[in-house]
Amino acid sequence: MKVPTRSPTHEDVDMRRLASMGLELEEIAVDDAVALPAMIELAEDRGRPVSHYLAAVPLATELRVDAGTAPLAIKVCAGTCQRYGALDLMDHLVEKWGAAKTFAIVPVTCLDRCDQGPACEVHGSHGQLVLAPATTASLDEALAELA
Ligand code: FES
């Protein structure tokens, strides 16, 4: 697998921790989907960042995040892109989501742009916008334009 040429800036979440978070998520899932408000509440209860639970969904479960009826879906790579700041992007999106709810957050294991991580894709009626490497600023810009 290709990785960015720059050095990792972040550590990824330990796989055993992801596995135990996956079990917690299974408890709150309904029809294999986890509603984001329930996940946020769980993360607050456990004192962990929501991003860790978001990453656990594709990495440690067969579940998905309930996308609801939002017109935009933002796929965020939770794989090796974690080492390049993907979790920060997810926490940023969770904050923005709380205010607007105009998009769904879809964590995935890989977006096939591992050498340009952290990778995101914004899907909607415009088609697909690739942000790689994505930043909180580029996500804000995309949302301001598309949401
Ligand atoms: S690990 Fe492949 S795009 Fe993130």
C-alpha cells in the first residue's frame, strides 16, 4: 500500500480498543446502523472522542453510520489515513454536523488515495468531490459550497 511521503503526524487507535468500541457500538445499533446522536452520547459517556467510534465502525464492525436523508455524504478514510490526521477531520465534521445536519459522515476503511491521505470524498447531486489530502479548511469550503 502506498503512503504519503511525509512522516505520519498522528497515531492510529489501537486495534484492541477499536474492537471493544465496536462491541459497544453493536449494543446501540438498530438494523446494523448506528445513529450519530447515539454515538455522540456514547462517546461523551465514555470520555472518548467521537472520531474513535466513527473509525471503529468500518474497522471493527459490520455496521454503518446511519446516513439519514442528508443530501451530502462525506466519506472519510479511517484506515492508515488516521496517521495523517483523519480522526481530527472526523471530530471537526461531528462539530459541524451538530449545527447543520446537512450531511452524513461515512467512515470507510480506504478510499484508494492512501498516498494523499487523509482522504475524503464529498458525494451529492454535484457528483463526487475528492479532497486528498483533506484539511478542516478544505472540508469547510466544500460544505459551504455544496451543503
Ligand atoms: S488508507 Fe487508503 S485512502 Fe486512507
